[in-house]
Amino acid sequence: MNGIDKLLANPGVGFEANDDSEAAFDYCMERGWSDGLPVVLPTAERVERMLQYCDRPYDEPIVMIPPRYGAATPLRLAANAVMAGCKPEYFPLVMLAVEAMAEEPFNLYGIQATTHPCAPLIIVNGPVAQELGMNSGHSALGAGNRANATIGRAVRLALVNIGGAIPGIGDMSTYGDPTKFSYCAPENEAGNPWNPLHVEKGFPAHASTVTVVAAEPPHNVNDHESHTAVGILTTIAGTIAITGANNTYYASEPVVLLCPEHAATIAGDGFSKQAVKEFLFEHGRVPLGKFSKENIARRFRSKLADKYANASLDTMVSMVQRAEDFLVVVMGGAGKHSAYIPTFGNTHAVTRPLRHADGQLVKSIAEMRRS
Amino acid sequence: MTLKLCVTPEAPVAAAESIALQQRGSSSGIRFGILDNSKSNADHLLQFLLDTARDALPVEHVIARRKPAASRPAEAGVIDDLAREADFVLSAMAD
């Protein structure tokens, strides 16, 4: 059992419950351990199977999750992964996503506790996405794929059960959003005419990574008529140019999610990924006068006075600080629908590679399984 | 009905309890801490609460700190100051 028996003997680590599915769901709901949907009871046998893909001490915290600052041990994370419905081979990505979220630039404390409706969007890159059967095509951010759905759900359950992001107590999101159930998908690298996200972030193509983004739900960009890069990007820029996004005020990295067809048209016209970002930075702007008088007075003239203290009302306000702040990701199947995903403010995306305990990059999830 | 041995998915809150116990009864009067999260009107709300507390309680000392942005946690130095100089801290979000 590799020590799990001993760990379960410690106070507060183990409990006994009826494994009947309805009774187990009731038991977990009564203790606040569910997202409101049925969960799988985290029996010792199931948790131990999950830990077959863990090469760390089971009871040593890999991170502390705010706002409770609960210790995220592999044992507790594995229990949450079981409850979410993960297969054991998904578990390394669950741990990796939790580690990425705990890095300071991501600002997990703020993301967990804010009134803003953000949730961690987990973007998977590299060969393990295909190995795990993840869906980067039609409805990648929708329902139907077990790995997409349960990896994202396991992370959410860990944020609640370990981090204390309990709605109305530790999670003060004004109205929440559906992505707080699960928000995970791989990039469609085959449909990406440029370097995929993890290569852009400096990792080799054979690495497998997760990138976490404190994201709002996607806003669709329908463009069936444009057949040039400038046409499609003009439509996207118009969707970006809004008056109610956190990104206008705080450093952050919103996501431009391109469907493969839009990406192909844009790249076919000679646009690099950087050129896409620069176009959107220049054109995705809002005249200062479009904001409310109160926002102009209390936000732009006051808190952002260094840029807008005396700016005229026709000054164009950019939606990000720098062109590089846009994360361009290719995702989805056939069709001409892209998306813009604003984010929380004061947050940066974090990309982490999947590594063995000795620091070597993981080439395959299968090689992580302990014998 | 068969009971199964399971692993709890929940983490306890240990640190906060110990801090609360250490601070209790450490002063003859109340050392009052304020942490303003910097949202609009938080300062007015906290001042109102402080004035109300002063009318009803033996407030000996007030230490007030303000976060530079609501969406970032308070810096460690701010937390250390409040932990050292206050018996309890009142924080507020407001809009």
C-alpha cells in the first residue's frame, strides 16, 4: 500500500462511509465536499490506484491553496481526483495544474476569493493530451470528454475542499459562472499554423505542459463572412473592445481563442502570431468617452491618472498593457467561431511542464506509472 | 450496508487557530487593526466601524493598513505588522 494504510491511521485523514452511489453522494454533499453533482466515494482502494501515477511522498504538501491555505498533499489531491471521476493516468495533470496555480504571478488568493466570476482555465499542450484522449476539437470546452471534464473538475474540487473556496465564504464571486464546474481542454496543435502555446512559452515541442489562466467564460466571435486576416481580426478586435473587463485596468493576459479555420485564414495571409497580437492591441480599443462618467472620474482620472489624468474623451483605451499580453490559442473543430476570453485583473498565466522527480521532461504518461 | 475506508478530500485550517489563541488577552485595552482592501468606500466603512467600536469598547491603539490593490493579497510585511500590533483585525470589502 506504499504507506497509505499508515497515513489513514492518522486523525482526520480517513473516514468510513457507505459506498452505495446515492449514499456516498449524500454523505459528501452534507460535508460540503461536492460541486453539487454526484461524486465517486474516495475509497482507500481508489485513491491508491490514483497514486500509482504519483512519484512524490503522499503526505507532503506540494503547495498550499488559499484562502484557507490548506495543504495540498498528493493524498488529498488524489481523493479529489477520485471524486471528480478521473482515471488514474489523469492525475499527473491534476497535480501539475494545482502547482501552476500556486505560483505567485497567477495570484490564486485573489482568484479564489474575488467577486469576479473567474475560474482557472487549464490549457494542455504536448503529446500527453493525445495520449489521454483529450478533446481539442469540436466542443473542446464543452461536455463529453472524460479527461477534459474530470481533470478540470478535480482541480475545482481541490480548490474548494483543500483551499476553502466555498461559495459565499471563501469564494465571493458575485454570481459565479459555469466554468467553475470544469474548464480544461488541450490546444488543437494540429490545427495551429504557428508554434503551439507551450513552444511559444519556451518549452520544447515534445514537452507536455499545462497553462493556467484566470479566465471568464468564452465570448463567441462569429465571423462567417470575412475571408482575410484583416477581416477576421477586425471582427475579433470589435469583440475585445468592451467597457466592463478587468483587463482594461489591471495587468493580465486574456485569451484569443482561434478556431482552426480562422487561424488558417489569418496565417495564410502572412500574419505571425505576434502580428495577430499587435493588430488586436492596436484595433481592440475603446474611446475613453464610451466609459461611464463615474468610471472616467473615479478610475481613469484618479487610479490611472498617469495615463488618463488629462486625456481627451476620444483617447483610445487599450484592453491590455502590451500586445504580448494576448494569449493566442487554437482550439476547436470545423466552423468559423472563435472566442475572446477576458480574465481577472492582476494575474498572469503560468505554464508548467510535466517532469519526473529527477527533473526530466515526461514523454509519456505511461512511463509515470509505478510498477 | 458495507462501510468502506476512505480518504478525506478536505484540508484543515490549523494556522489561524493557533494565532488566535496566542493573541487573546495580550493587552489591557484593545489593540485594533484595520486592513483596507482599497475598494471604493472601504475606508468609509472601516472608519464608521472603528468609530462605533470606540464608543463601546476600550480601544487602546489602532493600526491601519491599506492594500495597494483589492485583487492582491496583503504583503507579508503588512500581515506581520497587524499580527504583531493588533489583537484582532477588521478587514472590509466595499464598493
